[in-house]
Amino acid sequence: MKKIFTIIAAALMMSAQVFAVTTKDVCGQFKGFLQIGWDPYPDKVIYLLPGATENTVTFVLPDFTFGSGKLGNIVLTNLAVDATGKLSMEPTTMYLDTLELRAQIAVLESYFDDYDSTTYYSVLSPERAQVTLSIGAPTLAEDIIVTFDGAVVSGHNYALPNGGFEGNWTNGEPAGWHSFNSATGLLVDFVKGTDQFKQSTVVRPGTKGNYSALISAKMAANVPANGNCTNGQINAGSMTADAAADNYNFSDPTNDGFNTPFNGRPDSIAFWVKYQPADKNPANEVNKARMHTVITTNARYQDPEATDYSEVKVATAAINYAATSDMGWQRIAVPFNYIDIEREPAYILTTFTTNQVPAGGSSSRGKMDSLYLDDVELIYNKTLTSFSINADELLFNEHIASVEETYCDSCADYIAAAQGVSTQTFIGFDATHKCIHVYVIADDFAQSGAYQMYRIEFSDSETDDLDPIVEGIENVQMNTIDSEKVLINGQLFIRRGDMWFNAAGVRVM
């Protein structure tokens, strides 16, 4: 069989140890070395998504280029994975629009390369993806094997640390978050040792965690001192509460332990709060707590700003919010505003405080404002907003749409659109089951494994206008001057030079 180009593949067999894997174990984002024939593609990223059926995965190679042709996203559905991680797939066909032909694709269990005397395999593990695929078409004279050997992407950061404030608190602070006990600045001895940031067992409804954080204001030298927590570090440098040059939270790449490396482009930040003003008056305009978060480049940033940081910021999200009428729990979601989406995210600084202004808030009979904070998370939208076939938009019911047409992967324009700043959509054609799957992922897939899948099912009520065998033959005739169609005992064969292929493009002699 002639191979046109193959998508991902392997290098180096895994150790002989036996391990039991599930499709969930081996799914994720992988980065490694891709080679197509003589052409190397280092630092290539591929995705393995849970398949549409049990014990299968879907392979995605985004933005694929072969030679001078851009083939777009290569998506292979229903690749079977056994308990040892071996990958297999029934031979299938895919229409390659750039090359204007259908090709037959198969997973190779192993392939020996005569040139470098190396055997390549198709085997997956939670840490590594190795696959060898072959794609054949009668218009290509030589087989091309593409190999991919990649490690799972685990170093990227797309979430805030310990958003539920769980685990053991050290020095009065949970992992990933800080307050006055770890502050720096001229007044550090004055602010340390306070109880303005504490672990609490008062948790929001429906949480899976056991704890929340309780942030409280206090009176200091007859001036209200806001409760404050951050995933950066507090600088306490002035008795004047609103002195932005001296009192601030900050993130600095050189300040290990007090910064949060970050690589994502989320759509919003969401959190649960139970805000309780001391005067118990939610309608009082001074009683508004504040959340502010900033995604930055690889540079220092402080909140509030005492200088111009416009060149540092990637995106911001902020809100001043009041208590509920009963001062109970509420979930708040705030969209990010992207200052420059092309900038590379490197860090994120988030601040929660008991009042929107320094030294603000209320007090009553010695009591101060407080708020319980729980389950802070970054939201990455991954919802398909529209899918059209030849400009006709489909309606989905529970992620499934039906089309009263014969399945065809090349005779229509398929356009998918999704909601989300970092969303990617991948369309997988499944001729065996006469359906199309649309996969929607966002930046956080490598860390969370979260994705959405939509299925478009076709009927068989008509004759396909574009027969794959006829189209393949026409391409042979059009692209090669020495090819001809021959009927032998009622079967159609294609001759190209001294090589013979059957109507499916498989070489027979």
C-alpha cells in the first residue's frame, strides 16, 4: 500500500514492564519530535482526547504542514488502546483537501526503518505518546513514514494554586496563598502575627472540600486595616493606607514562593464568597469587597499600581461586590479583559480584600468586616456556538445533531465556531460510523483534561455525490501521465508504470 504521509508516530520502544492503562490515563497534550520521511519537526504538539467509544482515543495533530502543503488539523477518531497501551486502528480513509485526494490511513504496530536501523512502535503511556501511522494513496510512488515521540505536557500552569484553601496551613497561610504573616516592607513587624487570614470549616454549598479561608479587617491605630490575601506577597511600608508606592501586593519573577507561574488565557475567574459587613447593611455603598487579578508577562507587577504597567499586563479582571441580602454565600464570575492577547502569559497575581478602598469598610461594637472565600477557579470556555454544513447551521440536542444526507467528508464546507479566548475546534471524520465529531478544547486541557465533544450523524437516504473510489481514480488519471484503469474479471484496477493498485488504492503487485 502506498503511504502518503503519516501523522504521529513513535521512536524508541517502551520498557518491557507490563502496566494497565485506561484511555483516561493516556489522554493529554504531548510535545515532542515529529519526523515525516526526511523532514524533522521538533517541538511539535499533539493531543490525545477520549474517544467517542469505549477504550478508544482521538488523535489530533493541529496545523499540520507536509512539504509545501498546509493540511490543517489532522484528526483520527476511534484509535483503540489495549491494557498495555498498544495503539491500533482499522484502516480508514481521509480526504486531504490540499492534495485533493482520499488517502487510506492505518496505525502500524511497528515499523523498521532500514536507514537508521530503528524500529518504531505505536504505544501510549501516561507520560509518553509514541505512534506510527501510514497513509496510502495511489498517486504517491513512495511510502512516507512519520514518527512522533513526545512527553506529556505537565509543566504548563493554567490554574490558580489551591483554590479551595485545603490542606495544612503553615504560619497561618495555605499553600499558594499569603497574607500579612509573610509580608515584607518597613512595617512587617507591625502587621505580622495578626489573625486576619484564617482557615475555616464554613464552606460554600456543594463544595467537595472541607475548608474555606476567612479574611477579616481589623482596627490598627484607630484606622481600619483591610483583610487581604494574595497569591503574591504583601508589601507593608506605610501607615498611610492608600500609599500605593508603599502598600501593595506584588508578583516578581525573582521572588520564588511568592509568585504563580501561569501560561493560560482564561475567559473568566469565578469564586464563592460569604461577605459580612460589620454593620450588617448590604445596601451601604461603602460595604463592597474587592477582587482583582492580573495576568502578566515575565515581569514584576504590583497592585495597586504606583507606576505605568501597561506594557506588562496581558489581561485583567476586577469587581467590587456587595453582600447578599442575607449576607450568605454567592458565586461571582468576572470576565477577563485582554489588554494584548498576543503577549505571552507568564504569571498571574490575584488579590482578595474586605473592602474596595484602603482603610474602608464599616465597624460596629468592635466588630469588623469579614468574608469567607472558597473554590477560586479560572474558567476556560469550550462551548460550540455554531456548526454549519454548506452555510446551513445545525441545531444540537444534547451535543448531537442529525443530518438527512449521506455522509461525505469532502463534498461540503464544514465550519465550526466556539466560544472562548483560547478555544480550539477539531473536526474528526468517521466514515465507518457515518458521523462527524467536533472536539472543543481550551488552554487548560493539558492540566485538566476537560473538553467538549459534539456528534453529527448522517442518514443514508441518498447516493453520495462524490464516490471515494471514482475520485481516487480520477486523481490518478489527472496527476500521472502513465496511469490507466483496467477491468480484470469485472474488478477495477489501476496501473501506474509497473505497479498495480486495486480500486481502494492498495498495491496488489
